[in-house]
Amino acid sequence: MSRPVVVDAMGGDHGPAEIVRGAVEAWREHGVPVVLVGQAGVVRGELARAGAAGEIDVAHAADVVPMTERGAGAVRMGCSSLAVGFDLVRDGAGPAFVSAGSTGAVVACAVDRLGTAPAVLRPALAVALPTTAGGATVLIDAGATVDPTPEMIAQFALLGASYAQLVLGVADPRVGLLSIGAEPGKGNRLTRRAEILLRGMPLRFHGNVEGGDVLTGAVDVIVTDGFTGNVLLKNVEGTVRATLALAAAEGVAGSADLGRVARRYDPETHGGAALLGLTRTVVVAHGSSRAATIARACVVARDLAEGEVVARLGDRLAIRPGR
Amino acid sequence: MSRPVVVDAMGGDHGPAEIVRGAVEAWREHGVPVVLVGQAGVVRGELARAGAAGEIDVAHAADVVPMTERGAGAVRMGCSSLAVGFDLVRDGAGPAFVSAGSTGAVVACAVDRLGTAPAVLRPALAVALPTTAGGATVLIDAGATVDPTPEMIAQFALLGASYAQLVLGVADPRVGLLSIGAEPGKGNRLTRRAEILLRGMPLRFHGNVEGGDVLTGAVDVIVTDGFTGNVLLKNVEGTVRATLALAAAEGVAGSADLGRVARRYDPETHGGAALLGLTRTVVVAHGSSRAATIARACVVARDLAEGEVVARLGDRLAIRPGR
């Protein structure tokens, strides 16, 4: 049996009950071996309630990082399920980590305990957004590195392209640079320099794309800095909610029908956000995740770990002089 | 009679016919005096077709800036309706300018021919976005200054608050800084410094807001740099379109009903984008504007000009040391 995906049992709005059920589902339905990290008594109780007592290994962690914790505070907690879990993957117990905890806390702890992979300048968060074309577009960086250099953006593009290959099955992903005009040279200081670098990188660079192109499937990967990416991701979620709320208020459709549309656009149905560029694979599921989403996140974590995103990029990660 | 609003008759996807009809509507329905700038024969022909021959003054401009022109090229055209129109307002023929031309071209020509007002560092584009709460939130800067300093962002906040007072009638607008977390200190280098400055400015600073807060009416003004603002504005438009397309594809509502929702969320129904911080008022209507939207843009231009956005801010525009 391959090494297990390490799952934070204590994170999320519905943890540990939904997390434990998700881990059980990952193992039974998808054949993904898992180990649960958290307060052992609580986790074993949930396993028993799920009818899976003794079926899944449990690693004890005394403390729980609150969902309101966004960064530094989580790093200082040495006995949390995040700290114990990251130490397990760092030390080789498993190839990947899954948490539905606060994104800020998970990213901060991951960077602190795992560190970036060789040749990678900074990590980036990748999220698969569903498109009207029926597939998905990878948004990277969705919030891990808020002040990147152009060189970091060029690497994010490679990491995002690998994600599109491994998780979405796109053979030769088209990469677009998020900017404020499709023409070459449009943008701010950061994107103008990144655009030049991207034209020299070993990937299929489409050119610049705009905020209106995010959900159309115009490209397979949209690369941007972590600040703009995070604003964009939250704006997509907020605008979908607002549009459906207005449609409901105008009486154009019933709430059950509109709820179906909302779920279709929920980025979390695609398995959560993947933190790429560290020494191990980390997947952050949405805090509101139910069991099926956790199970999907475990599958994504296994696929990414088996594909070894950074290792397969190898010397393609080197930055060439821009043209 | 007060001085007329100067209207670019040649800009827009439906110009000059819809522009001329909009100008006539502004005058007849809203009492806004206007002068039309463009190829005199064409414009007079449209006035005659609208049953308004001789009712509106016409200023001749030989050339037309193409809708595909986004900046520098427009600045070099000395006899376009933009060049002639901006010269008219600069020289005092009217207090404000309205165009449905390419936003990039209008902004570039406006900055070139009008210049920034005293004490203003850079201009910013303000757009009123409809909210689920029933009102509107002003987004500033939506694309005029893509690499601002923190000091410029602090001034944009004051300009946006004035816009909310003059156009939306909000007595004491709450201003939020767009960032990636509501907590103080969350953000990138630019927003962390801007946040400190904003706490020292003479305005009602709400703190940080996120990409999901844009359409909820949480604040009256959202301030950001012109790059992030432009990405956000286009993403709102694209996400509304995508959500409604998906709702239609899922068969939850008829296209006529969904079209009503789309129009409700069209930023252009609120009068277009206002370029604030120059020596005169400039309003950029959407390229797809029909007559009623042009008329509304003329009303906004008059209101902003009468309120004299920059003059009323006076020494409040001065930047205090951050805390």
C-alpha cells in the first residue's frame, strides 16, 4: 500500500465529524489511504460513529487551531493538528497533507514547517474555477504570496500548468497572464515585466487575459500575484451569490434551482486549493466542506503527490532573461 | 442658462445616433444643457432625425478616434472629437465632458489636455456598482492609475467619497480599502501602507474589505489601485454574465427574466465611470450605451461639475503622516 495522505481532522466548520467521514469515504470509495491527525479520543469517537472504528490510523495532536486564526498565531502552536500533521509529512509518513482549516493558518504553518522546494522562489495557491465552457480554469496564485517578483509569477505559471495537467488532465495547458488589456504591454509594472519573462518560459503562453475572461475557459491557467488572485477568487464567489440572490428576489427562479447553480460554481467541488512549490503537497479544502469535498481533496492530494509537481518541472523552473 | 455639458457625439458602439438621441433626452427630460462635438454634417443629420434640428449646439471635429484605440494613438489625433471636446471644456465653454468612447483613449486624452487639479497627485476612475442591499457602492480607481503610491490611494478615497455624496446622495460615506482580509494589517505592501494613511485622513474609514464584499453594500466606497480595480470591475461583469448563462443552461429561468437581472447589475445604468481629480469633470459611458444611458451620464456630469469635487475637498486632500 502506498503511504497515506495525512488529514487534519480538527479543521473546518464541520470538523471533526465531516472530516472523519470524508477520510473514510476517500479510503472506501476512492482507495486513497489516509491517516487522521487530531485529538485521538474525539477522532476515534467519530470513526466509531461512522462505522469505521479501527479502519483508519489516528495520530494524536493535543491542540486545535481556531478557524479565526489567520497566520502567525497558528505557527506558534507546536502541538496543533497542523503542526503534528506537517511534521508527519515532512518526516516521510505520507506524501501530502489535507486540511479544511483557515487558509491563512495552513499556508503559514506549511511554509514554516515544510519550506519551499529546491529552485522554487515562493509557494503559490492554485484553485480550479469552473467555466461556462464546461471545464475548469486554474487560478494561481490565489493568495499565498501577495508581493511576488516577476520571476515568481513566471514560476507560478509553471506550477499552475503542472496542476492543470495532473488534476484536470489537460495535456498542453494554455497559460494567460491576468492584466487590464489583452494587448501585449498592457498592465502595471509587475505584469509588464512578468509578461516578458513568460514569453521566454517553456510553457504555452497565450498572452494577457482580463477579469472578464476568468470563467469563460479562454485559457487553462490564469497566473497573477497572490493579492489580485485572492481578491478575484473572493469576488467570483461573492458575485455568483449576489447574482443568484437578485435572481431570487426578482422571482425568476426557485431557490432550489438557484442552489443547484450555486453549487455548480462552487470552487470547492473541484477539490479545494493546492499550495504548490513546497517540499510536499498541501491541499486546503474550504472551511465549509462536507465529507464528499474532503474525500475529493484527498484524491487531488494523492494525484498531485504522485505527479510530484516540482520534481517533474526540474530545470524548467529556471528563469531565463526576459525578451 | 448654465454652461453646457460637452458631449462626444462620435464615441460608442452605437454613435452617433444613440449619442445624439441621448443628448436630446438629457436636455428635454432632465434640463441639462449640452453641446455635441463631432463631424458637424453627420451630427446635424442625426439631430434632424431625432426631431431636434437646431435645438442643440454642434461643435465640429473632423476626426473620429476608433473604439479599438486604447491610449497613445488617441492622444496624437489633434482634430478628433475627444481633442476638440477637451479643449472646449479646458477653455471654459462647459464644465464637464461626456464620452462613450474607448475608456483608455478618453482617460489618456483627458490627462493630456486637462491635467490634474491642484493638490491632486493622479486621477482615478469611479464606477457605481449596484448592490444586493438596493443601493450602490463606488469602486475607485477602476483603471486610471495602475501603479499608485499609498498617498494616491488615500486621495482616491476622498475623491470617491465626494462622488458618493454628489451622485448617490450618501451624506457621510463609509470607505473600505480593498484587501485580502478584514483585519488591520492584512494585505500587500501597498495596502498596508495605504491603510495607515487612510486612518489619518478626514473621512469615515471602515477598514479593510474583501473581494466578496463588493456587491453587498458593506461600504459606500471601495478604494483600490487602478490595476486591481479594473480586474475587479471586469470580473464582476464577467461573473454576472457567466452565472446567468449557467442559470439559463440549467433551465432555471427564461432568458427574458435573466436579461432583467443582467440589466439590474449593469454598472452603466448608474451613469458610467467618472474620471475624478482633473481640472474638469469627465464621465466615460460604456461603449454599448443607448440613449437613456447617455442622458444619465450627462446628468451625472452636471451634478459632479456643480459639486466641484476637487474644490470642495480643498485642504482635506493634503496627506498627513501615517500612524
